Amino acid sequence: MAGNSFGTLFRITTFGESHGEALGVVIDGCPSSILIDINKIQNELARRKPGQSVITTDRKEEEEIEILSGIFEQKTTGAPITIIVRNKDQRSADYNTIKNIYRPSHADYTYQQKYGIRDHRGSGRASARETVARVIAGAIAKQLLSTYGISIQAYVTQVSTIKVNKPYTELDLSETENSIVRCPDSTAATQMIALINKIKVEGDSVGGVITCVIKGAPVGLGEPVFDKLHADLGKAVLSINACKGFEIGSGFEGASQKGSDQNDTFVSSEGKIKTITNYSGGIQGGLSNGADIYFNCAIKPVSTISKKQDSITTNNEPITLEAAGRHDPCVLPRAVPIVEAMTAIIMIDFLLRNEVYRTRGTSSTSGFYQHHFGN
């Protein structure tokens, strides 16, 4: 199976299955001598873990990490960092009834056709539980980014038809974690929670939209052709389970407007070049322009529901499916830290790639080692 690695200089490889012994990540290219706060990794996993509120799945996993390599006395050594989380509450027997059934909108059929075998217990590598490994890597990337003053904040802006009708600039994003649905708008959050509880009782699921804001990014991250910053952000976010759409800046709404309405006018303010508006979402020509970077991603409803659904068996026989197991009626609250993690991985990767230009004397962005060690 290919496609388990991601990134260029800050490169991650994830491994493990939903109902296997453990999941984990190998991080290659992390600079040495960087102080790592283990508690911050655990906190990120706590935001992603199942069973954290009444609107998430009932599966209980404490997500305790085990560091196997690459960190010594709380500092990175420059060697590959390997971290695992052991599965403890699998209940694989819940999946025995669907062993020979193709679940609607799942990876069951495509996986079986491609590989000739599949792990029916929670979907194996196709399970969203694989994102545990991404969140671990993202937590480390976030700590590196914070030394540059770069922050990443994602939050829920839509559940089904309930929307937050304010731009991020009019919200207090620090309120995000005070809501179990991770929405900083208290009025919308209350409506979202009520809807999710109703859907859970019905045995169904709903999707929605997550918005992510990156603050503090310097000018010049990205490459202008195939490695545009927004293109790599799109790939990173679209690789997340259940993500079906990505738009940056004005996105699809901007397609219906005129250039004179969309163009971000440059001005000089306090000796710095800025733009009056930010319809570009902080990226122009594939490169960051110093403004806030913001994007939306669409998350589809969770495929596994307890409502009866028509499907087919592996022997091509029609069947009515009633799925067992423990599943989220809405995955958006738990997807917020995953979106942040993939975003952080992209951002630190491009910062380190700019370090290559600095060593050749062609980049105005201060390099990583110069930033940390002054040489």
C-alpha cells in the first residue's frame, strides 16, 4: 500500500489500524535540540479522542502516547521521531455482522477490489482512527510554529443547515474550546448541539463546515507552480476522512463577483506593505503574502448509521443493513484538531523548505537555525 507518507522536509509516515494493536507516526526531518512539551501532544489528542462529550461516539480511548525514538530529555535529537498510541477499547466483535457486507459510502468495496483483502473491523487503514497519528505530528509541528509566532485555529462554522453568519474577524476564537461542538458563536453552537442530539436519537448523521485561520505566517511560503501553498493545504485537508470540499479566501462565492470587487488593494502602513481586504485568503500567486490565511473545508455526514439501509453482500446478494458499533452522529467537533494538525504539518514543512533558500542566500525569510540558535 502506497501513500502513507506526507511532506517534503518535515515528512510523516503513519501506520496502524483502527482495531490493531496500535497506531503511530514516524516524523522525519524535525530539527534537533527543540524542546517538546509532551503535555501539549496529549492535549491535542484529548481534543480528537472519542467519548469526549454527549455528541461524540461512546468509544473510550485515553490516547496515551509512547515515545519510541527521536526525543531525549524532552528535546528532539534530529533522529526520526516515532510515537505510538495503543488501542484499548476496540470491541471488534461489533463488526462481525458486516464482515461480508459492503457498507454504503464506505471504503469497503473499493478497498476489497484494489487489495483483494480488507480488515472489516472498523475499516483498518481507511478508518478515521488513523488520524491519531496525524494529530501527534501536528502537535509537534504546532510547537515549532509557535516559536515563529504562527498560530492555527480551526472551528465549526456549519452543522447541516445551521451556520455561523459572521466572518472570523468578528468572532472570539478563544471561545472555541468552551463549546462541545467547537463553535465560538454561542447562539449557533446551542442550535448545533440540539440538532446533533436529535440526529443521534434518530440513528442518523450530519455533516458541516470547518473554518481554519492561520495567523503570523511570513511572506513567501509556497512555490508558484505545482507546490502552491494553497494547493498543498488543499491536499492536506482533503486527505482527512470525510472531507469533500476545500475553498480558500472568498472561494466559490468569489467566482460570481467581478475582479474589481475581489482584488486586494495594496497600501503602505507603518512602513509595511499590506492589503486593505483579504479576499485572497492570505495567498497570492501560490505564496503567502503576510495576511491571515483562512480556508473552509466541507465534512460529509458519517457513513455508518444505525438506520436501515439497502446494500449488497460480497456475494452480490441484496441485503438490508443495520450497522452496529459506536459512531459519531457528527464528526465535526473531533475533526477540528485534525484540520489544525494537517495545516501545521504543511506550514512547518514550507518554513523548513524556505530554510534551503536562506542557506543559498536567496530568501528574506529568517531561517530556522538562525531563528533558534543565532547562526
